Amino acid sequence: MNMKKFIVEGGHRLKGTFTPAGNKNEALPVIAATLLTDEPVILKNMPEVSDAMKMLEIAAAIGADVTRLGPNEWKVQAKNIKTHEPDYHLASEIRGSFLFAGSMLGRHGRVSLPSPGGDKIGRRRLDTHIIALQALGANMDLGRKFYKMDAAKLTGKDIFLDEASVMATENAVLAAVLADGETILNNAAGEPHVQGLCRMLNAMGADISGIGSNILRIRGVKKLYGCEHTITNDHIEIGSIIGLAAATKSEILIKNTNPKDMRMILLVMNRLGINVEIRGNDLFVSGEQSLEIASDMDGAVPKIDDAPWPGFPADLTSIIVVSATQCKGMVLVFEKMFESRLFFVDKLITMGARIVLCDPHRAIINGPTPLHGELITSPDIRAGMALLIAALCAEGTSTIQNVQQLDRGYQNIDVRLNALGARIRREE
């Protein structure tokens, strides 16, 4: 496989209108959900990123008829399932492949899945998924690298998740919608992408209430039907562009956002001196920002930490770190959820950032610091975007290797940013 790289000429202010893509983290579970019916499901605003395309490939390999109707619009019809064992190599490349556990158990009663791939940001346990599916009646044969599951019948249960895991919540919901009786899912995740999945399932004929809260009630139904579903625009991409605009002192209008999903993100950005104007469903970031970190009321160094919804998203911690390098003052970023996500800061330090990595979970950023171009490698999706932001605000030229990671979560990001005045060249 050819390794792609970006050659980025830094120091240019961007200006213009940016339209976010569909939410990758919603696309993956809704693709899995299409296997719950034999009728066609139309998915609109599909982000054509590599992770979503691989999920569609896996669905096709299982036996679904997958058709691209046009840009960002796909039809999936899982009328004839050919196998209960998805393609090993495809499924082991992306973490989202494990979402087929819930949908395949829900409709077909069995599935065999490899240990999922995905970002290398620390251990990502599957225990919560397994416990929830077992509670619904699934039998497990768990190897170190392979998971075989079957269920003669799934039955609704009152389940308390041991962590508010997004994917475990999604898997439990996918399995429960066709189960006998009612499932009460306590300590459920409520992120926008979980809400999107639940709304789509209800459009297919499911009976899910409590959407957006941490208690979901799923009353099992006998059959699900086809539907049209529009994937919501990605609040993580929107947050990334706000961080980019601030760090590069750019003026960007972000179209078609859902400001209600952005409230915690905007509060945290505001603590860094990044002010965002809400214009209906659009967000406007001015090129003139104070970029001064607000101390806590007692004068202490402020702390930004991630948390399950509606807390600050873990997927934006990398973005907030690089944005803080261009803000005046000191801030502690506390990444609670993944023990390796902050390791990418060594690359920012190489570029001139003043960052102390206290331990795997905490980093102190002292800014502002001018950054300079370097040869850097993207370790995961969100760090890749953070490093692209760093390269865009740095003096000189940077080379970012392994941009396949960026392509997994940000659709044609180089083309879309170049349209605003960035200078990014993609090379094999």
C-alpha cells in the first residue's frame, strides 16, 4: 500500500465558508443497522471516508446489495445474507466492524467477528459490549483474536452498563430492537451519533424512547422496515474547524451545524479566548480573537477534561491541545478516556510548542508559541487533524506522513481546506 503524505505550507490565513461532512461515528452504526431488515435503506449525507467505505464493503461481503446513488448517498438492502463471518481482513482493520455483532445477532442469531482494529490510542475494552449482549441472551465463544456469538432467542432485560460506552450502547440497541420484551439500558451513552442511530431505528419501526438521555427504553418489535435516513453533520469536524480557524487566525463560516450539539464545545473554546458567533444553524469564527486563556476564578491554572456526553468530547482533546499552543496563558488538558491519545504531543514539541506531558493522561500547554515546519507522522485520526492544524499555523513547510489516518475520519480535508486558501499538497 502506498503511504500518502501532505506537504503543507504554513502561515496562510484561511477565509470562506466550510460545510461539514456527515458524522463518521454515526455512519458506522447506521450501516450495521441496515442488516436488521430485508428492505432497502437509503443513507444520505454519508461521509465518504475510508472507515465508512470499509463498513459498506463488509456489509456487501456479508451479502447486502450496496449501491452508490450519488455523492454521499447510498442504498443498502440486506435481503440475502451469505455468511455470518464478515471478511476477516476488512473487519480487523476498523473498530466499527464490531457493530455487526448487535445487528447480526438481532436479525440472524449468530455472528463471528475478529478482534476489531482502529486507532492506537490505548486499550479499548470490549467487555461492556459482551456483558450487554450476554444479558440479552447471546452465547459467547471468546478467543483471543476471534469472537463467536449465537442466540436462539434474544430477550429484553434491565441492563446497567459498567461504562457509558458509545459503541457498547449502539451494539446493545441494535440487538435489543428485535428482542422479545423491553430492554432498559441504564448508563447509556447519549452522544449525537447514538441519537442518530436511535432515530433511524425508530424510522425503521423500532420503539426506542429516552433518546439523548442515559436511560434508553427499547421495546422489541417483530420486524423492521426500510427507511431514508440523513446522517447528521459531524460535531467533531465542526469543533476541529473552529480550532483550526483560531490557531491560524482565519475567518470561517461553518454551515449547517447543530448548535445544540456544540454547547459544551463552545464553552471550552471560549475558555481559550475563542469566541464563536451562532448565526441560526451556522457558526462564524472571526479572524480577530483574543486567544487568551481564562484562569479559574481563584486564579488557578484552568483544566479542560473530556467526559461522556454531554461533556467535552474525547475526540477533540487533540484539537484543543494544538489550539492552546497559540493562546496566551497556561492550561491543563486532562484526557481521562484513552491512555495513549496524548502521546502525539512530542510532535508538537518538535515543532516548537511548550508542552509538558505530565503522564499519559495530562499535558500542560503554555502559549502562545510560534511553530515551525517539521517532518511529522500522524498516529491516529484526531492527532492527524491536530498536526495538520499545527502545520497550517507553522512557519515554513511541514510534511505529514501516514495521512491515511486523516482520510479515515475527514473527507477530502485537503481539497476542502485548499478551497479556503490553505496550501496542502497530497503526494503518494
